[in-house]
Amino acid sequence: MATSSERSPPPFPDSEDQDVLDTEDVAGRDSDEDDGGDLFMSSSNPPLTEADTLLEPASQPSDVLMKPPADIMNDPLIEPISSQTENKPASEVVSEPSDDFVDLTNNIGVTTESAVAEIPLDEPSDDFVDILGSETEAQREEVVVTDVTVEAAADKSEVTSGVTESPGHGKIGSDAEEEAQETSTAPIIDLGADLPASNTQQPPVSDKIADPLVDLLSDVSPPPAADAKKPSGATIDLFEDEGRDLFAEPRQTKSAKLPQKSLFGEADEDLFGEPLGAISKKTVNKEQKEKSVTTKAAAAVPTGGPLQDGNPTEPADIFTEEAVATAPSVSNTSTVNSKTNGVHSEEEADIFSEATVELSLDSPRTERKNDVMAKPSASAPTSLSAAASQAKPQSAALEELEEEEEAELDDKFEVLVSVKDPEKIGDGMNAYMAYKVSTQTTLPMFRNKTFTVRRRFSDFLGLYEKLSEKHGPNGFIVPPPPEKSILGMTKVKVGKEDSSSADFVERRRGALERYLQRVVNHPSLIQDPDVREFLEREELPRAVSTQALSGAGFLKMINKATDAVSKMTIKMNESDVWFEEKLQEVESADQQFRKLHALVESLVIHRKELSLNTASFAKSTAMLGSAEDNTALSRALSQLAEVEDKMEQLHQDQAANDTFSFAELIADYIRLLGAVRGSFDHRMKVWQRWQDAQAMLQKKRETEAKLLWANKPDKLQLAKEEIAEWEAKVTQYERDFERVSATVRKEVVRFELIKYWEAFLPEAKAIA
Amino acid sequence: MTSIDESNKEKLRSVSVDLNNDASLLIDIPDALCERDKVKFTVHTKTTLSSFQKPEFSVPRQHEDFIWLHDTLVETEDYAGLIIPPAPPKPDFEGPREKMHKLGEGEATMTKEEYTKMKQELEAEYLAVFKKTVQVHEVFLQRLSSHPILSKDRNFQIFLEYDQDLSVRRKNAKEMFGGFFKNMVKSADEVLISGIKEVDDFFEQEKTFLLDYYSKIKDSTAKAEKMTRSHKNIADDYIHISATLNSLSAEDSTGNKKNLEKLSDLFEKLRKVEGRVASDQELKLTELLRYYMRDIQAAKDLLYRRARALADYENSNKALDKARLKSKDIPQAEEHQQHCLQKFDKLSESGKKELTSFKGRRVVAFRKNLIEMAELEIKHAKQDYTHNISGLFPLKPSCSFCLTIFDLLEFFFFFFLL
């Protein structure tokens, strides 16, 4: 790690020698890491001087571009290794970046700014420019900030503000300020996140150099997602807010490749491309070996090729790497995003044009982070070196990665919920079943590690109502609870202690448990206060709206009916192939599952029949045996009867097994698929609203035109106001639609992953 | 058109009865043709008896010919004291045919693969029914041939030898009704003569036993049939589940695909096992019970004939007394009484022999079939077990299958002691 960062200095033609030298150093250092302190100092000096020398020709844009990475490389390296001596180099560095900053803002900022100012944000290319601008700053900023964080966290804000003021002009200035703040928080987060994670080998280095590395590490070290959330209470919010933003960022980063390429490719082919490429290449390999992240390592292999291809491609290369690097870091914050990244990249840009407006501020943060971190670490899947057009393989790679992470998350079960001990409370028709809900958790947001509450069935339904009201319209797939069953419950209420009612209660208990587990496994739903309340609070206000025969129930029915009607009337011309495909997939899966469910049910029925028939055969064989006058044959027949009796028991067990482990699971899926479809419907509704608003705006515009024609100034004013209002609404709705679309997409991906893992369940359990 | 080749038949042969064939008269049905409703059996005979013109010959026979043979044997006075082997049941291909029809209707709702599998299954079922039909006809003839008296029957020999179509007149409606009426009379008569005091303890015992046994075995047969059908239903369910899983896996693009495919394969394997269990149970257990149900019916008929003779004898006694009282027609009545007595004694004697041999035969057949069934069940249970293991099922059921295997083994050893 440290070793690799040293490679950064050689931006010059003569760097070849240095490179070799460094590698030797590296080798030595790697081998005896423990006594590294002194050794490091000596070895790290050359790069430092390099950095200084670099400063002098700083007037050239290419240099400026070059340096930040170099600095970044050096700083972390020095700091972690020799914390005593850090002051000196750090201060040096601090002074340097500010210079750079000015340079940069002058050079690149100017070039880019004109574009930024003019072009509306709708087009991706503009965003890129924007990003590009901010990004370059970001690099500088990062240098500053990282230093600061190492020196003393308290100083940070001062220093950053100081620095940000120095460039102090125009748009970039303001951008920079915001970024500065963000960057200042970002490293802290990283630090906070990583230290507890005990990445002891190269703790601070990894923080600064490679945030993505944290992800890599996370494969080895405990809770990746939890890390980001847990240790820094404040940061949770940060991450949460960005939740939906984050997934948009990668797209930008990715698309950033194109302009980036053009910009840098021409301006600083030689200087920029080569060294960075070298850096990234080497480091990647090193680190991956260290971390033994197989997927990435595998993907890293192709890196060699593109790197040697030639300079122009390389800048692009690096940025692809960044983009890739973003993915893991995103997934760090919200588990499922990274896959969406991949998908997004395939998308037409305009869908997220709106999102970019919001996110352009955030994106530099990650970008910057990535910039600083991705370069040294240059996470693997560089196979897309060609350009954005190759987004597909990457997304596939990401998917794999994602699945791995998901698997780990699943394995961990931060919250483990169990529903136990169904107990009948009350008599007659007022009776109800109460279940014991026990929670086991490692999440700090709960007060205790384990706690138990009693909940009745309608509480579960109430929870679902609340959640679906809150999250449903946003496109989240809220796991559905088991349906109300008046017949089954009445049987239980009447109090017949027969097997069917016990069966019913057991079925329902299992379904409730799975439902609750799904809810708490959802990264967003677990954050919901209602969920927490449901799990923790002793007494819960009675959920009234869940009663089937209440006024609320009636209203719900009406709502459902109108929904169904509107669903039929809305003809959405689907602009997004992905959604179309998914919808079709879901529909057909739903159909198949329904069929399967019916079949399994009939299998269960037949099994029960079989067990019944076997039982009666056993009985009649026993009778036959008793009637038989040949003693031996009679005994044999009664033996046969016994065997058949056992077989009957066996068939019964199997029937029960089929019901619980197979039929119920399938029923669960059918419900879940219903929920997925629901979220698709929500998306459609939002889309409809947007379209309506657009139509309205159109109408208003027309009236305005008419009024203008008619020359009625007073009314014209009114019309203009209305137009402005509707324009705002249209934007708002469009934004909503994009957001919901994105969420649905994310959720569906998440759902598929869940499906994937849960499909093991029937395999793990007995079916036949 | 379906025909059966010899090799298949070897193992099917003599499932229900163990026949001590003497080499003097060997009968088998090597081939059969099914033309719509009619089944044409080729009856092949190999003999050393001099009463036949040739040592070896084959003749085509239809189901109705068998029925005719049975009826003539039953009606022959001389054989009243024998258990006439039960007539083979009418070939019934309606079940599979109807199912095939239904399948054709439901073709649209199924995937192609599913349909093919179902069709295969039905064809197999049809073939099984066909084989069974041939087998029961063969067994009927073999029983006759192995019987010391019945094998000498003239009609039987004609049936075997006459190489033209027997062209037995089909029963017309009147005769059908007559047969039905006769049955009614017979059962009414049975009730009437049941009041007559039995003179022989052996027959008294035998009668109660057979009556009891008959009702029990009838019940068992029905239950076994149901059980077998359930097995078949489950096998059919497996087909559908497997097919649905398959189509699910075809649609799935994720890693789930493999799992689904595996699962579908597993269900396919389970289907095969379940199907075999069903067919073996059908062949070894249900068929056995069914055959003996009919055989016991035949034995009951013998008892009825004997009771009838007894009643006749007592009536003739009464008639003799009356004649003596009136001193009119005494020699005639005496002769009749003597005749009845003779007949009754003969019936009793041969009946006793027949029933004893029947008992031995029954026990042997039960033993043989149950052992075979146990062996097959063990085999299937093992297969099921291995499938489950190979299908990654750390099963509870398979554990209990192990248990069942032990149970069956116990049962199995027990039979060797028999």
C-alpha cells in the first residue's frame, strides 16, 4: 500500500529509473514492514523532494493536474508510517496544494467554466464539465483536507476555509467551499469507519488513499456497511440523505469519462496518462494480492492491457476506475446501490438529468475521494478501459461483487427477529392470538441487544399499513404480511383444538416471522421509527385501520377499486426498457409461482390423501391379518399393517413438510411479487401525475399565448404566475418520478438478490 | 395396437398364483393384440397329453371365449365340488383412455415438456393395464391346466385346440338379465339356506372364515387401490411441479437458474420413484388382493353349491318321510334321497380337498408376492434416499425412510420364516 503510493512521483520522462528504484524499495519494505519506521523515512524522502520540484513548473496545467495525485500519494504514505515526523511534510504539502489550487482554478477552471455557465444541466456532457471542474478542485481540496485530518481534526475547518478562500472566485469558489466542507467530513467518516474496523496493517494510509479499499478490506474484516454507519453517528445522516443521490453519482462519474478524456487526453497526454496508469496498475495488483479479493483480482488482470495501449486511453481508464471505485463505496453506505450503478450507466442520461442537479454537489465528494483513492488503489474492473460504451461488462462485474457483499450482509443478520409462542388471549369472537416477537441485534440504534415484546396479528398488519403508506409511494417494496383469514381465525377463536387450527396458527407464525425478518433486513425500512417502535416498545397503540369491516377497511376497498380502474386507464409508454423487461419478468414469475403454488398445494392434498389411505389400508390389513387362519401369514399381515402405519406417519410428515417449507415459501413469493408489482404501479402513478402536470403546463402556456395575443396585461400576469407555478410542479413531479423510478429499480434489484438467496431455503430444507 | 413381447412377460407371469405346473400341459399367452375394444389373445399350448392332436399349437381367443369357458365349467354338474377358477375381468382400458382424452383437452395449459411427460406416463399406464389383462387371462388358463380334473375337461381342450374362431355367441340382453336374476336368486337362496344346520365342523368353520375373510379382503383391496391411486397422483404432481420449476428456471436469469434446474431434476427423479412405487404396489399388492378376492368368491360359490346340495338332501329326506307317510312313490323318493346324499357327500369330499389346497395356495401366493413387494419397496426407498442425498436434501423424511427400510427388512425376514 504505502509502497505503491511512492510510485506516484515519476511523472517525468526520467521517472523510469525512479520507478525501478522504488519497486526495489517497495520490495524491501514489504518484507519487513514491522521495523518500517526508519526505513520508511529514508525511502519516502525522494518522493517528497520530487513533489517539491514538481511545484516549480506549476504554471503548466498539465503539472497541476499531475501533482495532486502525486501529493496525495505522498502524504498518506508519510503520515501513517512516521507519525512523529508528519508535521513537516504535512505542512509542506499544505502549502503546496494551495498553490496548485490557484493554478488549477486559473487553468482548468477557466477553460471549463465557460461551458459550465452556459449549458443547461439537462445534457450529460454539461454535467461532466461541471463535475470535471469540481473534481479538479476536489483533488486539491482533498490534499488539504487529508493533511488536516491527520494533523488534528479540530483544525480542519479553519484550514479548509482558508484554502477555499484563496482561490475565491466565481462559481468554482463557491463550489469549492461546499466541497471543502464535505471533504472535511468525508475523511473523518473514513477514519472513524476504518479505525474501529481495525485495518491495522496500514490504517491511515488506507483511509486516504483508498476508500474503495475499505470495501475491499471489508471482505476480510467485519461489517462493511455497519462500519460506515455505526461508529459515526452523525455520518449516518449524511449517508442516509445521500442514499438516493449516491446511485446517481456513479453515472456522472462514468459519463465524466468522455469529456475527461477529451480534455485531458489532448492537454496532457504524456504527463498525465502514464504515471497514473502505472500507479494504478501497480497498486491495484499489490493491494489486491494483499487483500485477496478474488473477484477484483480477477478483473484486475485486464488492466495491464489497456495501460500499455497508449496515453490517450489512459486518462479515461483512470476515470473508469474511479467510477468503478465508486460502486463499492456506495455499496458501503447503502448496500444495494452498486448494482444500480451498473445499470444506470447503461441508461440514457436524460433520465437523471434532474437528479444531477441535486447531486452535482455531492458527487464531487465521492469523486474526489475516488480521485484520491481510486488512483492509488485503482480498483480492478478496468476491463472497460475502452470507454463508457463498455458499461455492461462492468455492471456484470459489479453485480457479482454486489452479490458477494449481499451474501455477507445476509450472513451477518444484524437484526434477527423471531416470532414465537402463539398464545390465545381472550374468549369468543374477541379472542386473538398474541405472538412473542424477540429481537436480537447488534445495531446501536436499539437500546438493548435482545428484547421481546408481545404483538398481535393486527399489529403486524398495522406496521405494514404504516410502512406502505410511507414508503410505498416512493417505490420501495414493502414486504407484505400474510393475509387476514377470517375463516382460519374464526376456527381458532371458536377454540376447537383440532389439528387444522393448530396448523393454521403455525403457518401464520412462520409467515409473520419471515415477513418481519424481511422488513428488518431492508436497509431503509429498518431505519423507520415505526419498525423500531414495533420491535421495542412494550405497548403499541391498537391498529384500527386493519380491521376488515371497519370504515377504514371500507375506504381501503374503495381506494383499491379506483386504483385498479386508473391502472387500466393509464397507458404508459414505457421509456425505459429495463422496467419493461422487469415488469414482464415479474408478471411471468408471478404466474409461474401461482401455478407452482397450486401444484404444491395439490401435492400436499394428495399426500394427505395418501397418508389417509395408507392408514385405512393399514387398518384393514390388520383386520385381514386377524381374520387369516394361517398363523404365520396372519402375523406377516399384521406386520405389514405396522409398516403401513409407519408409512402413513411418514407421508403425513412429508405433507406437513411440504406445506411449511415449500408451499408457504412460494406463497410468500407470490405476496412479494405482488408488492413488487405494487411498486411498479406506484411508479406509473407518479409518472401519470407528471404527465398530467405537463399537460397542464402546456395548457397554461397556450392561454398565455392567447392572452398575449389578446393583449390583456392583467390576466397575462396571472397566467405567467400560473405557468411558473406549474413549471415548478412539473419539475417537482418529474423529479419525483425519477426518484421513484430509481428506488423501484434499486428495490427490484434488491428483491432479486433476496430471491436468489432465499431460493436456497427450499434446498436447505426438506421437501421430498 | 399394442403387443407384448415375451421378455416383459417373464417377470409378470404368475404373479397372483403359484402354479405347480406339470410339464404335460403348458399354456401361455405370448402375444396379444388390442383392436379398439376387443383384445385378441394368442393362446399357446405345449403338451404331451395324448388327448391333443398335436404337441404344440396356438389359437386366437377373445375375452368372451374365456368367459364362455368359465361359464360352461361352472354349469357343469360334475364340477360342483370344485373351486372353479374365477373368470378374468373384462379388459378395461377406459381409465387410461379417458385420461388421455382429458390430457388432450388440457394440452393448452401445459408446457410441451409437461405434456410429453404426462403422455408418456399415460402410455405407460395403458401398457401396464394391458399387460395385467393378458396376465389374468393367462393365469386363468394356467389354473385350469394345473387342475387334475378341470384340465381334462372337454370344453377346455376344445378351447385350447380348435384353431378357428370359436365365435362364441355373445350374451344377449335376456341372458344378461337372466344372469342377473340368477345372481339375485342365488343370494336370496344363500340367505335361506344359511339357516340350515351344518353337519360338518370343517365346513362350518370354513364358511365363517371365508365370509369374514371375503369382507376383509374386499375392504383391503379397495383401500390398496386407493393408496395406489394416491401414489400415482403424487407422481403426476411431481411431473407438473418439475415442469413448472423448469419453466421458471428457463425464465430466470440469475444464479437461481441452477438451483431451480436442480430442484426440477430432483422432482423428476422423485416422480420416477413414486411412479414405480405406485406400479409395483399395484402389481404386487393390489393385484394379489384383487385376485384372491375373486378366488375367495369362487370358494364361496363352492360352499354355496355344497350348502345347496345339503339343502336338497334334507328336502329329499323330508320328501321321503312324506312319501313313506303317504306310502306313495317311496322308491322314487328314496332314489332321489340317495342321489342327493351321494351328491352331497361327493361335494363335501372334493370341497374339503379343494378348500385345503386353496388355503395352501393362498398362503404361498401371499408370501411370494409380499416378499417381492417388500423387496421392491426397499429398493425404492433406497433410491429415494440416494436421490435425496444427491439432491442436497439433508432430509428428515429420508431418515425416516431409513427407518422404513429397517421395518421392511424386518418384515422381509419374517417372510423367510414362513
